[in-house]
Amino acid sequence: MDLNLITSYDATPEEVFALITDATFQEQVFRRFSAHSYDVAVRNAGDDVLLRVQWETATDDVPVVARRFVGDMLNLVQTKTWHPAGQDGAREAHVEGELAGARVKLVGRTVLVPTGHSTTQEFDLHVTASTPVLGPRLERIVTDAVRTRLEAKFEVAWSWLAGSL
């Protein structure tokens, strides 16, 4: 199942990149998610920047039928490999994610593009579940959860950039 989201920030691509690769910002996002636990790692890998996050959250908002496959806690791991900025400041990252124990994977990309005096961030993601029978339903559940969490992350970023966090 595909997920496409676009948002805009009143900041340059360099400022947005600095924000989303800042461990303190990521911690604010996990607090917004009410994550049970989380780990954030940012490191250089040659010319690329790797952002790896792992978090655990309760399955309270997951339908009961899907909890059989994921348990009481969701353990999610996501890696973004950010490539160097272009001359205009635009950046692209390869995104990979996995929901441990549920055979659900997420792959795709996100880009930061300058648009006048602001920056647009676009996500093009694909969620696949290899669970027999419930695969498509589980894909929809995970896609909806990813959308909700990205929208909450956008709100944290807007507040952060506005200086209200």
C-alpha cells in the first residue's frame, strides 16, 4: 500500500535537515507519540547521514484482530539514509522500516526541496505485509498509523521552527 504525504516548513532545506537529524528534536517527537521507549542514532556514513530510530509503543490504537500478530507493544525500527545536498539545498533520503514480529516492511524515499523562502518535504512510501489472509488489512492499519505519526511529527517540527518548543 502506498503512502504519499507533503508538508511545508518556513525554513531553508539546511535548517529543516538540521532539525530532522537532531536527536533532541526526535526525542520531542517520541514524547508526542507517547512512546514507551525509544533510541535515536545519527551518524555520518561517508557523504551520507544515517538517522536510525527505534521505538516501542502500546497497541491501544491497533484493532484487536491485528493485535494477534503484533502483540501488546509495537517495536518499530526505521532508517533514513540522507544523501548530500544538491546545489540548491535539496536532499533525498532512502527510507526503510520494519515492524518487528509482524512481517511488515516500509520502503521509500523522502525529499527536501526549496520552494521560495520555505521548504517542502515529500514522502513516497510503500508498506507491505507478508502475513497470509490479513496482509492487506495489516498494510492499511500500518499505513494509517504511519500517516498519523508523520502528521504529528510535522506539528512538532512547525512548533520547533516557530520557537515554541
